[in-house]
Amino acid sequence: MTGRRLLGATRSGAALLVTAVATAVAAAGCGIAPTDVQERAKPPTVEVPPPSKTIYLLKNGQLALEPADVESDTVESLLTALFAASGQPLGDRDTALRGFTFEGIEDSLNPVQRDEVQLPRTSTLTVFVKGQGRLSRLGKAQIVCTAQQDAAFEQVKIVHQYENRPSRTEGRFICGDLR
């Protein structure tokens, strides 16, 4: 009986040895020796252009893009800079917005609700201005073209507010129609 036990023990030991060798071979993988990390090239990167920080002023009676000193590329920040330019020396540039102030904006784009079917949306940005006199076509163009640098807005509605009378809607515009 001791011979049978010894034979069984040897078979069991051989099975363990085969399992250990198979595990070692599997750990070695495909036979490629491990090396330290080697940098072959720079990782892929995407360069995103800086956000638009420009406003539309006038040069020789035509719209002209000009850099704006703003903290962010939000439409509200750009429009604030556009109207602030009225009080600054502009050199060979001009503005049709002298005497008008920027009062704020309203965005008609509502966020998608949880179970809402996503349909193509149109978005209107309403810009509120205050001032005496009429807002000229070039003044409207400055507002609309500056605001529509944000592609989310398909049209811009301008509402002219007055001190002692009701507000008046100047219309809904797109930049291309006012150029």
C-alpha cells in the first residue's frame, strides 16, 4: 500500500509541477521581455481656439470686428463691452450706440426636460436697451452681429425700453440681414 500511496503522491506532485510551469509560461505571455516605459512621441492633443472676445464696431460706416476687453466669452459680457465702447475713444472706429445703454438679456432656449423628445430648437436672444431717440440700422447690426457670434442664437430680438412710456420691440434680426 505504501507503493500506491507513493505513486499517488508523485502523480499529485507532478500535477502541481505542471500547473506551476503552465502558470509561469502564461505569466511570461507572448515571450516579449518587459521593459521600462519608453516615450516614443508626444501624446495626441487637441488645440481649441480661444473663445471669441470680439465686438462689432464701425469703420467707414461698415461693421468691423474689434477685440474686446472682457473677462469671459458670454454674450452678456460681449454686449456689455459693446455698449461700454460708446464712452471710450475709438480712434478710427465708431459706434452707432452712443446714448444707449445695455439693460440685459433673456434667452428663450429652455433646457431639455428628462423625458422630452429632442427636437431641433430655435433660440431667440432678447436684448434690452435703453436710450432716447431711434436705434439706427447700424446700431441694431452691431448688437445682433456681436450677439450671434454665439451660434446657439438663431435670431436676436431687440426691445427698446423708455423712461416714461411702454417698451417697443425693434424687431427680430439675424446678422446677415443687417449687413
